[in-house]
Amino acid sequence: MDARFTAEQDEIRRTLRELLRKRCGPKELRAATETPAGHDPALWRALAGQLGLPGLAVPEAYGGVGCSATELALACEETGRVLAPSPLLATAVLTVPLVRALGTEAQRADLLPRLASGALTATLAVPPGTALGLTGDNRGDWAGGGRAGGVQARRAGAGWRLYGQVDQVLDGHSAGLLLVAAHAGGFARSRTLLFLVPGDAPGLVRTRQTALDATRPQARVQLRDVEAELLGDSDSGSDSDGGSGSGDSDGNPNGSNGNRNATAPAPAADVPAALAHVGDTAAAVLACEAVGAADRALELTVGYVGQREQFGRPVGSFQAVKHRLADVYVQLQAARSAAYFAAWAVGQGEQRVGGLALAQALEALRTAAAEGIQLHGGIGFTWEHEAHLYFKRAAGDELLFGPAHRLRAHAADAAGLFERATEVAV
């Protein structure tokens, strides 16, 4: 691994930081969160048109820049510094990889150029922490699985119809396209599939939810018998009752009765595996984003304690304050190293590293933001100051994608650490 940034990566970071410094200050940030979309459309056009951020990890053949997820993660470190609200995470990190991996050639040719240019925004309508496989196995019944709740899909002639509800959908109220995960085939033979739903589809009801972190807008998406297009090959398998599936809700490839002689439909894309792969990349991107936010929170605090005087000297000159900020700095640098490694690893196709980096980065951000609130004294907890926005970002991301202890526990389970420890003890 070469830890040095390339000239192209440095240029992306420098140019993006300059643009965000001019276009996304504290006042602009607050104004953007209060708009119906939850972000500044003009800033999004600048990020997409001038810098091509949505298309960083899209192949040039589809109108993208042709970089890897590494460059996208480093770009998100800069957006994280200013907590820039934008559809970048939902569009480029969550949706684009799934369209690339599972979509037909016609779907890729139609959607990827528009997503890469920023003309079309998209989001993934799933419960983030569960469906992305960050805190546990994502092959359970989170999308319904024939049970009450979640989203169900049924055949309707040559197409599909969806019904159900998903909460906490990032930018779900404003995205032009929704990629909805739904179960088809009923309880015994249910299987998770992904469907494309236009934002203006009849029967689609989208309501923006009040979120702890206003810079990360979320929505409740209700699908009331909505017509949808299957992502991928529609001939990948169908079962006798009108749905399609290659196993039961517990992942049994032969159906609920475990009979290996039973007739199974043709194999199809493993959607839970694809979601878990996207989750690992998203975790690396979110880790870099959290590191950028923590770095800015620490920078604001250091600047303040260097100016604020008490007993005739700057607050920052007191040894206790120095020790607290030094601890934050050490934790931040450790998180940065983990986040950069995760960003490099996902660019090389490695998996199961993003969750650990995200856990460390979220803890660093929470610590930096909490110390910032404390050391800003009488103004740190006020609504007018920026400090609470960084603390809410840390807490909000833990609610969506964590918490840190579950991220670490799942990574340990996936690596079999506890099993090996048991073997050694025996």
C-alpha cells in the first residue's frame, strides 16, 4: 500500500475544499437544511457540473470520471468537514454501485449517465443499518419476507407492483429515482429483489421526517400498489405463485422445507450480498466523511480556546485543556489512518474493513464534537453555534449505520475471531 495521495487525489480535495469554503458556510448550511429538498440545488449543480462528484466512480463509458471508490471517499472527507447536505451519499455511494452491478445493459446505459451528471438523483429505499449488513446478517426479514411490514412485490402481467413502507430513507423525499428492496414469492419462497421506481410514480407517497441530524435529510416512503421495474434480468427466475425466488427468508436455497430434491427456480442475482458489498464501501466513505467532520470540529475548538481568555491568559494555555485536545487529536489521527486504509481497500476490491473504520471514525467525531461543546463554554451548547451540528452528525450516523460497538461485533463475527479464540482456549 502506498500511503501517499496521487496528484489527481490532491487536486480533487483542494478544488472541492475551496468550492465548499465559498458556497457552504454556516449560514448557507442552515439555509439549505430548511429548504423543502433539504439541500441547496445550486450547490449540487456545482458539485456535479464543475467537479463531477456523482460520476467519480462511474466508468467513462457511461459518462463518469472513471475513478474508484477511493477518490469518492476522499471527496466525502471534504463534504464532511462542512457537513454539506447533498444527494451525493444516496446517489453515488448507495445507488450507482447497485445499478452497475445488477442492472441490465439497457438500464445502465439509461441511468448511469444521468446519475453521473447529477441530472438525476437517486436513493436506496432500505433500512440502512440492517439491509447494508453493517451490524449483522442482512438475510433476515427486514424487507418483510412474507410477514407483515417491509415492502412486498407481486407480478402484474409483464411487470411488478409494490406495496409497503420504508422509513429513514436518505433523501427519499426529493430523489428523482428510488431503488426499492422488496420481497417476492410469499413466505415460503421469498427472495429480496431490487426495483426501480420513479419519484413521480402514481401511488408513491413520500414524507420528509424530522431527523436528529438536519444535514442528513430522511423520508418515509409509502408504496401503495406502485408500478415498478425490476433491476436486472426479468428472466432470472420465477416461481409458480407469481413471485420469484431462489430460497426461503432464511437463505435456504431449496425452499423452506430444506428438500434438496425440490424443484428450484433459476438462480438470480444475490441481492443481500450486493447490498452488503455496497455497505462495506459506504462504511469506508462514511468513515472518511466523519474524519473530515471531526477534523473541523477540533479546528474550531482549538481556534476558540486560543482566543478565549480566563484569568488573564488564553484558555488553551491551561494544561488540562491541552491534555483534552491532545487526546482528541490522537483519536482523530488513528481514525484518519483507519478511514484512509478502508478507502484504499475498497478501491482494491477488499471487503470487511469499512465497518471497523466507521466505528473508529464515529467515536472520534463524537469525542471531538463533545469536547468542542464543553470547551466552547457558554456558547457551545447554543442553537446559533456550529458545535451541536457536528455532535448531531455523529449521533445521527450511529443511529443510521451503527452503533460503534455493533459495527465492531459484526466485524469480529464475520472474521470468526470468537470461534478461533474458543478453539485456542480448548
